[in-house]
Amino acid sequence: MKQVVIVDTQDKRSTISRDIYGHFSEHLGRCIYGGFWVGKDSSIPNVHGYNKAVVQAFKELDIPNLRWPGGCFADEYHWKDGIGPKENRKRMINTNWGGVVEDNSFGTHEFFGLCDELGCKPYVCGNVGSGTTQEMDEWIEYITFSGESPMANLRKTNGHPEPWKLDYFGVGNENWGCGGNMRPEYYADLYRRFQTFVRQYGTNKIFKIAGGANVDDYEWTDVVMNNAHKFMDGLSLHYYTYEYSFEDKRPATGFTKEGWYRIMKSAFRMDELVRRHGEVMDKYDPDKRIALVVDEWGNWFKAEPGTNPGFLYQQNSVCDAVVAGIHLNIFNNHSDRVRIANLAQAVNVLQAPVFTEGDKIVLTPTWHVLHQYKEHQGATLLGANFAGQSAGFRDNEKDLVIPGLSVSASEKKNEKTGKMRYLVTIANPDVDSAKSVEVGFANLSGAIATANATLVSGEKMDTVNTFAKPDAVVEKTISAKLVDANTVAIEMPAHSVASVIVEA
């Protein structure tokens, strides 16, 4: 089945923010403990207590930012419990996630140390649900103030003389739900109050993010923007992909073809949500100063059998790879408004790029798609469209028709060669049909000099990588055939994600 993708090299649009490729690390299951953090005394190879292999896996993705400590956990987290000598830190029950003991051995110092190791920006989410303005005020002072003050002195006493740079700060999380079950009017007023105490010390400009809507709650976006847009730099959006619904989660593998298309249709819905929330934001912010921050996205399936259901550990298959490709293409194509996004979650939780088991790690199919897409970071978005058949099916009871491909394209100058480098990423969500894809570059200033392509796919639509077989789904080099001076042809099997890199 032939499909044609046209990239207009003269249709230069917004810059694709690096921060679209961010990640999320909550105190949930084995994301922090047993994931990123193993402790300095662990037999597992580590750097200052951080799992060395996990850190390396994320460094290879060039991750731009990391969100912490939640999630729902953020609105019951009191930061002073996680500083000072480990033996003196308070122990608590993680009431949101699994009812296990949280010993607070991973706190502010450990998080900023992790960001240093990863070379990424910290994104801290503050406690509005059960916290106070004083608590938030003092946390910002502890993190960012360099002068003489009670919190700065406390930080110095705890072993960090210099302040950290705090790039992003979320004022609450899901305040329509686990963060307080608030009405948008009430949250908007609380946001205005709390953000006042997210002070800007010195040259450390903190990007303030208001708690935004759940899925298609456009009223929430309208009310919060109307009442508080002058005080925010970003507004969040949370949306997860399901086969059926949050209340009726299905396993991450073993689904039918109908289940596959339900998941894919759910993934493509992100485009509608970003567009419509963006239209509401445009009423109050036509210049798009305020970023739409999709800081929780990804597949949410039923927890794997035999695991704590509160740990949200699920398998990661070819399905997750295609869903990741669709989402990232959508974010790229809306990068005039979407400038930060965070996949949920980084290690061992939900759609994780990395799994750990003791001293072993597995790079999931999602990790390999993120690796394919990483050169979009900081590039210029180009107009791209495709002509071809749709996928899925429709009958008297179901409409599961979806686009035949998902595409985004960007350009960035190769500083080594001096040539323009074009990256085109393509997801084929068709579970049955392979696609012969021709990628044409319109208005190219010269002929294509080099063309390369990679593919992520698997034998089946739910093939996974396991600790016994970690390379069942990996990024592989495929043939990129020059059809003419400005056209490249590739072959994409069913349920696959491809990247095409051309220099001209």
C-alpha cells in the first residue's frame, strides 16, 4: 500500500521545544526506589546512589527535564520531611500508591543531584492540596536563595552551600481530583495566591505552571485562564490513553485487533484536545506566551498480574511504541503552543522507557522511539502532510477509523557538514498493512546528499522486550532508497515507527 508524505522545506513554523521530550518521576511503585535510586551502599553499580545504567539510558535520550515528586504524591508531600540526615527523616504511608512506607530517603537534595547527573532541567511540583503558602515559600527559598536567610542557611547546613537553579515549578497537581477536588473558580484563586510565594530570587527566573484540565474539561481551562492567566507561564493538561476507560482498564498485551484500534483512536484524540484547549487559551493569550504543558501522557493499562496494583507496573510493547510516535508527532505539530510535555512515567511505572530488576535493565520499545525522535529537539517544525488510505474499520456499532499515518518533520543545520538536516518521523498505526512510503521534500534548495532511515517494530502488535529477551523490539537501520533528487522511499511494516534523516 503506497502512501506519499510531502515535506515543504520552505514552510518553516515554530521551534520544537526540547522540553516536549521531558519525563516524569513520581514516588510511585519502583520509579524512584529501585528505579532511579538504589542508594550509595547498594551492590548495584551506582553513581552517588543513582542506578548507573538507568542514568546512562536517559542521558542517551538527551532528556531535557524531569518532573518530581508527583503526581498525586505531590499534594501530600511535605518537603522538610525529605532533607537532613537520612536517619532523622520522617517515615510515612504512601496513601495514593500501594500503601507502602515512604522513608523520605529521596528528597530535594537527591532530586537535584539526579538532574545534575542527567544533565536536565528540574521540574518541581508543589503542594497546594495539603500544603500552605508558607511551606511553598520556604521551599523556593531553600532551593534558590543564595543570601542570608533561615532556609538558605538550613540548606547550607545540609551540605549544599550554593543554591540550585529551578527551571519549572508546578503550583499543585490535578487539583480537580486527587489534589483537592476543587472547582476551577476556587483553584484559580488559590493559584493566584500560592504563585505569589514562588518568588524569583536573583537571576533565577522560575517558569510557573498552573494546574490545568483533565482530558476535555474545557470549562476548567476557560475559568483558570480567565482568572489567572496574567500570573502563569504555563497551563498543564493530563490525558492518558486507554483501550476502554480509566474505570475499565485492560492488560497491556493480549488485546485484539479491535482493542488495538481503540487504543490508537484514543491516542489520536490528543490532537483534538491540544487544539481545543489551545483555542480556549487563545481567547486570553492570542500571542501564545503561555505554554500548554502536557505533563502527564501515555498508555495506562491494567497492572501486571502478581504485582501491587498500586505500583502501576505494566508491560511495554510495540503498541506503546506506536502510541509514543503518534503523541510526539502531535506535540511537534502543535509546538507553537505545546512547549513542555512529560511521559508518564520514567522507570517501572505506566508507559516506562526503562524497566529494572535488581542490577538488570531493559530498554522498552518506547525508549527506542524516543531515541528515534530525539533530534527533533530544538529543531524548526516544517509543514508536512500525507496522502493515503486511512486505517481501522467502521461498522454499525463501532467507528474505529484512524489516519493511515502520523507524521511530523523538522530541520536543523548539521554544524559538522554545514548541510541542512531534515528529520521526518512516521508512525504506521495500521495493524495489518505494510506501507510503501515515499517522502518528498518540496522546495529543496538542492538535491538530497544522503538519506538514512531506522525502524522500530516487532513480530506481533504486542511484542515486548523482557529481561530474558531484551532485544525483541529495537531501533534498526532500514533501506532509504533515493527515488529522485528530492524523494526518498522506505518500507514500513504494519504497527511500526520510522525515522528518515536526509541531508541536502
